[in-house]
Amino acid sequence: MARSDAERHRRGRRPGYKSAAGVFAVGMLGTTLPTPLYGLYRERIGFSELIVTVVFAVYAVGVITALLIAGGFSDVLGRRPVLMSALGLSALSALCFLFEGGLPLLYTGRVLSGFSAGLLSGTATATVLDLAPPGLRARAGLAATAANMGGLGLGPLLSGFLAQYAPWPLELPFLVHLALLAVAMAVTCLLPETVRHVGPRPSLRPQGMTVPPEVRGVFPSSALAAFAGFSLLGLFTAVAPAFLAQTLGERNLAVAGAVVFCVFCASTCGQLLMGRIGARGALTWGCLVLVVGLLLIGASLFLTSLPVLLVGAATGGVGQGMSFRAGLTAVSSAAPQEHRGATISAFFVVAYVGISLPVVGVGALAVTLGVRDAGMVFACCAVLLVAAVGIRVRRRPPREL
């Protein structure tokens, strides 16, 4: 596999790693675009809070399926074709929401969005790193991180403001995203291809889920921390608008989008902090900060306080970012080269299970307990899980960290 194109592009005027990061952000933006709009869909179609969380969970199913089946396809087919496929799936998802006529298209749109995110997560990150000059690899890694979490945060921020202050609240956000996707596709066509093969092209094979013996000492704690952190992200992206509207009485869609953006922005800050304190410290301290954030979120529901919810969102986001990046660093460093891609995919699979299962549980509890009490139960369970992970890492830190 050669990267001569990546070297040649530096001498020309073709887009580089910053442009690839922009493509990454646009693609991920679409995955959270519907978040502030679920209340409007409930009014139009009529369904319970449980259905809202199931609609969100099918997105995670799409992500996991793409990670398990096609996580390594860009190493065989090249970066650009897989990026174009991911952006195309994102466009199809936007069209499903644009022409929504009931739950079937909502489910379809979320599954397609999940497929897109699963393809983008590995391929776009690899593209950003491939296109970076040797002296800027660390900066490119941060660009990929910011594009991932920043795109996820910008989705609800954009749709919330458009739905609240512009016409066509259920159409305009997706029309804007389709326009952004068109620009991203044009940029992708200009990106240098960084994957080439000498001799016959390898066959396409699903990666599956692999945890080699070398990683088993660090994988459980790292993956559990990711599970807990992603469950916090899933809670906010799936049901934060309901928390705001039904528990706190805040029905402004722009505010709902801004609250979700706050979590992802804080997560990006937490990932930046991990570089200062190291992977071992970040995994331990990240769990502690995440516990504090979850306690504040539970307190905000008990006190019906929006300011406390915002502080909890920011605090929990920082903790999630620290522990997530630390866990990913530990797993990728411990994994043997020949199994690194499959091992990292297994890590993301656990993380995305963390997005789906707890959130569906909250939706089920909300049917009988109400959103406020269901959120408090979730916060308590998540606190116990994260505290247990933090104590384990503190007492028995993996040698790889």
C-alpha cells in the first residue's frame, strides 16, 4: 500500500487534511440533525417517548453493523470511494426525513444515517491523518477529533435554530444539510487518494469483532468507560428535548439544540485535556468528572433547574471526552498491528451499544414513571457503573496505560 498521492498533493493545490476534516464534520452533522425535532414529529405522527428512543437506537444499530461489516473497506477500496458512499447514505437519510410520512421513513432515515456514521468514523479519521504532513500528525489527530464531536454537536444546534426561527421547521434543516453534503462531495472528489495497492487488490471481508489476548488487560475498563460516556451522549441526543420541555418547561428548540451542542463541545475539550495529563490519568479523572456530571444532571431533574442541567451537561461532556480518548488510546496502543483495525472497531461497538440500550431503557421507564423520574433512575445507574469503572482503573491500572 503506497501513499505517493499524499506526497504529491503537498506540492499542488489539492485540498489537504483540513478539508478532509470539514467533510468529516458535515457528514457527522447529519446524524444528530433530527434531535431537537422529535417533539415536532411526535405532534405530527403521534408516538410515545419510548418510540423516540427506539428511533434513535436504530441509528446505533446501523453504526454497529457498518463497523462490523465495512470498517476496513477503505483500506481495500480507497478512502474517496468509501467517503463518497458515506456522504451518499447521509443524503438518502436526509431525503427520508424530508419526505417523511410516518414512522417507517423515520426508521429508515436513522438506519441510513447510522450506516453513514459507521463508514465515516474510521475512513474519515484515516483520511485526515493520511493527508497531514509528517510534522502535523498530532494536529491532524485533533482536527479529526474536533470534526467528529464538533459535527455531532453542530447538528442539533443548526436544526434547533432553523426550526425555531425559520420557516418549514421539519424541512429546512435537511435542505441545508443536503446543500452542505453537495459541497462536501465536491471537496471529496478533489481529495488525493492515499490508498494504492501493488499487485492484486485484497478481497473484501467483514472485520467482525476481535479482542486479541494482548488487549484483554486494558479492553474491559476502557470499553466500559466508553459505554458509560456514550450513554450520556445518547441520553442527550435522544431525549434532552423531552427533558427540557416536559420537566423544565423549556420548549424553545434552539435552546434544546444548544444544550446538546454544549455536551459535544465539552467532550471535545475533554479530549484535548487528555493530551495534557496522559491516558492513565485521563481514564481515572475522566470517570470521576463524568460521575460529577451525572450527579448534576440528576440534581437538575430533581430541582427542575436548567442552569444545573447545563453545568451537568458541560461537566459530563468533559469527563466523557477524557475517558473516551484515554480508552481509545490505550486500546489502539496495546493492539497488535495485524488486529488493530478490528480491535478499535470492537471498542466502538461497545461504545455505540452504550448509546442505544440505556437510552431505550430510559424511554421504556418514561412511559410509566415519566421523563423526570426515568432520567433520575438513569443517572443513578450510570453513576454506579462509572464509579465502579473508575475504582477498578484506580486500584488496578492496566500495564499498557
